[in-house]
Amino acid sequence: MVKINLDFVEGLTLEERAALVPGKDFWFTARVPDVERMMMSDGPSGLRKQDIDASPADINNSVDAVCFPSSALTASSFDDDMLYKLGTHLGIAANAEHLGVLLGPGVNIKRSPLAGRNFEYFSEDPLLAGRMGVAYVKGVQDQGVGVSVKHFATNNRENQRFTSSSNVDERALREIYLAQFERIVKKAHSATLMCSYNRLNGTLNSQNQRLLTDILRNEWGFEGLVMSDWGAVADHIAALKAGLDLEMPGKGQESVDEIVTAVKEGRLQESTLNRSALRVLKMVEKWGKKVTEAAPYNKEEQHEFARQMADDSIVLLKNDGNQLPLASGQSLAIIGELAAKPRFEGGGSSHVNAHHVVTPLEAAPASAKYAQGYSLEEERPNEKLTADALQLAKSSDQVIFFAGFPEKMETEGLDKDTISLPQNQNELLAQVAAVNSHVTVVLENGSVLEMPWADQVSAIVETYLAGEAVGEATWDILSGKVNPSGKLSESFPLRLQDNPTYGTFGKDHDEEDYHEGIFVGYRYYDLHEMPVRFPFGHGLSYTTFEYSDLAVREGKDTVKVSFRLANTGKVAGKEVAQLYVANHVSRVEMPVKELRDFTKVALKPGESQEVTLTLPRRAFAYYNVDKQQWAADNGEYEIMVGSSSRDIRLSTNFNLTIGVNPTSAVTGNTYVGDLWANQDPHVQKAMKDSGLYELLAPMMKDEQWVAISANIPLRSLSAMGVDEEVRKAFFKLLN
């Protein structure tokens, strides 16, 4: 077997090297002597391997494959093990189809509820998105299939996605929009990253050297390949220089010719081309496979896993009066066309030719009666459908109403302009609730929605896009066969107007300004003490859980948080215990609290378990823009443990000492009050030895003048009557 190294690359002709850095066609890398081509395919929630002879635009012409739940739902599992198993199943399927790289997962942050591709992303929180992404990537790659984590970076809207600029301040960029990519690169070592279409702070990401080289490679140590999203490259020469390795899908011979010409004219260094060509060949060497006929694998087993994953992820949002699980012996009405024609997957490049779809209507109890209620093809109510549905609702003990967005409202390439359900669904739901007091709403949607009817119904179940086993999983939850354990990975606002991007998202054709900075999702709602429909991390169970015995212990490099979790109900269940940290010491604006760890615990009735979570320094850190580094300041923090971001069961304050002293740096701009509070022994000694302490003490103890005195910088001490020589002596001793 040929050894792939720089010598091998340099032994290829210039044309052969140039042929390696664009895709040979829509799905393959180029073939060169002694190295076969490699195929890649879409696959965040199931394989979308297209017929290589079909038109790339024919997204429905793909192999038969199991359609797993979308990332919007799988993230609601808060279950690393489950995401690893998902990756394993995807890797098995990709191997069977002889794929080298699977394009996914998507880990961009859900910044706005209007973003059209939110169904394909995990969360509004970078820790959750990163954890789910790490598990997914490891699962796939442990099967010998590479992944391409996407879309790097700040791809948070679809309209004008090829050209719009995401304008983000450096702290928000690091803490919110890059953190999940950083975690995946460092902990899962993804084979590739896919750069996004958009610009970042004015520079196109496909030719953004700071992003693709300075941060990704030089800071994070990424050793894999960077490919472009399909059609994201505007200037291939500039992209190669910036750190892009593979343009997909390439422009055929034109791409090869432009690179050869650029090298010959001196506009592209041969060493730069060799670097990218070597990375392409290394990718093919490690992940490539012979392209032959597909091998068999157990799709029925994968279907059962799709059902199990949906079971583990579906979120019980509301359950007044223990409406669920459904009681036996009562007449049951099923209303809504989505029961018969469910939304179970996203549109665009994540579309899967599903192996075996089971609809909610097919999986329903045989005694249940069905009324269509509304049409997915229309938004206005239909009098006949409405009348039939209301008649059935009146004559039934319980109603299961299926509601959600039609596919045309949520798809790749298009942002939404509303988070309201179509008029015919909202109006019918309100009418049904008026004639039956036992209504359960089952949602099929890719992202958050407004619920003006929420107070009128007894129960609400969020299934998002639950994959091909949507029907079976939905009834597993409704019937009580499975105790729901999913938690929301995003906040549900009361109204679209409440979200932090309202009024600005997508309004500028070319520029998307991230005015909210770090205050995304629950960070924003908490800061403004704003009521929400359902908070981040929320999810009910058919049992109850009790938290107790919180303890915090600081070690040499970490902080351990322990508590006891007990199942105090009558059925077995799983609880996602969430750990939040509040920073009360750092002198920059901070969120009220931030998710810093979580774990999913299965408990039998009456069973309890001690849980210990270990927090590294990074869990207490923010990105210090001035120093261009992460800073964990010593001082007071609050540890909170709970069942959601707004259901905190235990909390305690503690002083961190494994960080750095936030007040140790004293300059002429340091305020007197800050200096006075500084407990650094060296600072205290310099104050006393210089005589500054003796001069400041009366001012800081005078109740009438202390506020004014505290708010004067050291460079202005002469305004307080302090001799300039004393100030100079203090700084001489200090330094």
C-alpha cells in the first residue's frame, strides 16, 4: 500500500495535486494514481446517499435508510450515551453504503426562533450542543466513518446565507458560537469541519484565515480537513490560502485550471497547494472505502432504536390533573391531519428516504376515532372539516390533537416570518378545547412556536420531528408505556416579540448584527426576568424527583458538586439533573446563570442515588477580550442544581480559589474603592509602606464621602489632596 506523506504529494503532477482540492463531482473526491476516490453523503438524521447518476437537485432520490429523530429532538434527551448510540447506528449504515465521510452533525446555536434550519441543530446552549455533538461524532467515527461537523461558524440564518455577514462581538463569538465547535475538535477529533456560506464580521468564512487557521488549527490544534459547504467558495485561491482544503462540489476542470494557473503565475504558493492536497489524501487514506454495492445491515433493529431514541427525547410540557398517561376505558378522539401525515423529518439536505414510517394514526388504539380537522395544504379553516372535528370532540371522553408546522414553513434555505401555527390549526384547537376539557396537544414541529391555547388544554407533548417511528414513540408516551424524560434544549417564549432578536433578525439584506451579545436564549430571558411559556431544560415526568444534600468541594484543579436524587413517585423514571453556575465576582456583564453540567439518572420508585459532577476551571470562565484568553476569577460563585433553568431545587454560594485574583492588577485607572477592597498581601504592604493607606483610611471611613472617594481612580488622587510623591512611591513599591 502506498504511504501517504508529503513526498508522495510532491511526486504527483501539478494537475493531479490541483485536482485533489476541489471535489471531483457532487459527492466524490478526485482519484489520483494509487489513491481511489472517496464518497461522502448527507446524514445528520439518517443517510441521504443519492443515486450518483441522478441530478443532485433531486433530493428525494436517495437510498432506503432509517430516518432517526432530528437533532432538535435528540438534544432533548440530554443523554450522551444515547447520542453515541445514534452515531454508532449512522456509522453502521454509512459503512454498509461504503461512505467515507458523513456530513453532520449541525451544531450551530439556535439564536432566533425564526431561523429556518433550527430543526437540524441541537440547542441554544453551547455546552449542550457541544456535549451532544461530541457523543455523536465519537459514535460515528468509532465505526470507521468520518464526520463533517457543520456549519463553521455563525450560520444562524438561512435568508441570504451565501453573502450575509454575521457581525458578532469577540466575547459572544467565543462563549456562544464557537464553544461547541471547540469542544468537538478537542474531545472528539472530528475528521473534518464544514465551513459555512456566510461572512463573519465581514469576511467570507471560506476564506477567513482567522477562523480556519488562527483559531481552528493554531489555537485548538485541529488536525483534520476543512471542506466547504456546497457552493460556499467565491475565490478558491483565497480560500486555499486561508486554510480551506477542499472545495465542494468543485467546478470540474475549471477548478483544476484556475489552481494550476495561480501556481504558475505565483499567486498561490505550491507549498500551500501541497498542504491541502496532503490533507485530502490523509482523509481518504483514513476514512475512504471501496465503492461497491451496499452491504446488508439490520434496518429493523435501527428502526427500533429510532423509536427508543424518540421515547427518550420526547418532552412532556404540560400535564394538568395527570391527564397523561391516558386512562383506559374512555372514548378517544384523534384530530389533525398530522396524525395521518406526520412531520417526522426536516426538509432540504437532511431529507431521508425513510425505511418504514409508522404514523400516529396507524399506531393508535383500534378503538380511537379520527377526524382530519384541517388541511396541511391550506391555512384557512375548512367548514366541513371543522364541523366533523368538533362533533367528534363533543362525543369523546378525551381528545388527542395533532398540531405543527407544515414542511413548507420549515426548511433549509428559508427563514420563517412567524412562529404561529397556521390559522386553521390555532382556531380549531381553541374550538375543540371549548367543547372538551380533556385535550392533549401533540406537537410536530422543527422549532419553537407560540401557544395562545396553552392555558385551555390539559396536556402538551413536544415530539419535534421524531423520525420514522413517530407513531410508535408518540403512543409510547401517551399510553404510559414509556415515562417521558426529555427536556427542552431551547426556551419557548410566550410571543415572538419576546425573543432577543425580534425586530432585527433578517431585516438587513447583507448584515446580521448580533445586538444581544452573549444573552442568547435563557440567558436573555433570565437577565430580563421575562416570563416564558416553557423554560430551557423544562420537561415533566409521570413520577416525581426530590433533590437534597448539596455539597461543593474544591480540589486542586476542579470543583466537585454532589447531591442526592430520589424518585419519590410510583413509577420508574429518568431525571435530567442540571447544574448551573452564577458568577458573582467578575467585573464584566455576566448571565444570571449558565448551564455547566448535566446528567441523566434512571431511578426506580423509592430509589435514590448520590450524584457527583466535576467542574473544570473552564466552567467558571468567561472570555477576556483584552487578554484574548479564558479567565476564571477567584471569588464568589453560586452553584445551582435543578430540574430546569427555572426549577432550581438546590443552591449554595462558595468561593473559588483555583482561578486568578480578579483585582490583582493595579494601575492608574484602578479605583480607590477597588484598591481598598484588594486583599492581595503585596498590594496591602505597598499601600502601608508608601503611606497611601494612612491617607486613604479617613476618606474611606467617612460615611458622607466614601462613595465619592471610592469612585476616583488612582491617577486622580491629587484631586483628593493626596501628595503625588506618595502615589509614585506606592506604584514603585508595587512594581
